[in-house]
Amino acid sequence: WLLDVDGVLNAARPGWGEQPAQGTAYVDGVAYLLRWAPSLVRRIASTHAAGGAEVRWCSTWVDHVAQLERLLHLPRIGTAFTGVDPDSRDARGLKIEAALHVVEVERRPLIWTDDDAVPLGGSLHERLEASGQPVILVRPHPVYGLQPEDVAAIEEFIAEEASRSLAATELAG
């Protein structure tokens, strides 16, 4: 699961029928106010802990994730890449490379949640879909971030993949 931060977890109006949590993260002496839905973060942590998906940070925050993990009360999560500043606009290419790596090199199913890098159509979308790997691409509205229906679709995707994997194992055995 390639997980972006801003516009996905960090959202101006995260909703979820609860009071948003908020906190401040610092990069090079600059303060960034973050707002998130606690229920969303708990669902991501639960999915990660249960092994339903290997969550990887795929965000301009990759070099500062320890701060995010403490702030959001998340376990240690790997990163898809490193070497990008939170103010950088250069991460889009790294995010695309990470997504392609999952489906074309690792040959694994892909969950990708990003408010601007996830393709809604076009050649990248077609390439990801044609990889032969199951793919779910979620591009939330950046003001609201991931919503309950997005996470429900992701959890359904994970359950379907687990069923397919189990069926393939039973056929092979």
C-alpha cells in the first residue's frame, strides 16, 4: 500500500464523523500543522499490523516519517523512496516509479492512495492495469483525504486478494 500523507491522511476536513486530531510536525525549523481522522489512522495501523498489506510511505514526508509515526501513533512503516523535502514538487516521478516497481518488478498487487499522483486515466493508468497484477488506485479529494468508503474498498480489495492467494495455494498443493 503506497500511502501519501498530504491530501490523503493530512486533510483540512477529514470528517469520519469525529473530531479531527491535529498536531505539528517540524522540518528544518518550519512548522507544519497536520489534521487527520483518528479512525482512518487506526484502520491503516490495523491493516498494517494484521499483515493485510505492507504499507509504505510514498510522500514528500518520507525523510521525516518517524515524526509522523509518533504524531499519528502509527507503528514503524517503511518508505517507498527517500531524499525528498516536504516542500518539494519533485516527488511525483518518485511516486510513479514506486508504483511501477511494485507491479512490474516485485510482481505484487498494488494499493496506491495519493491525491494527485494517482492517475485517473491515460498511459500510466493503462500500464498499471496491464501489469497483470491486481491494482486499486484511490485518489481522494485533498480537502477531505481518505474517507470511510475509500478504506472499505481497500479492505475489500485486500480480502479478495487474500482469497485468491489462498485458492491458488490450495490448487498448487
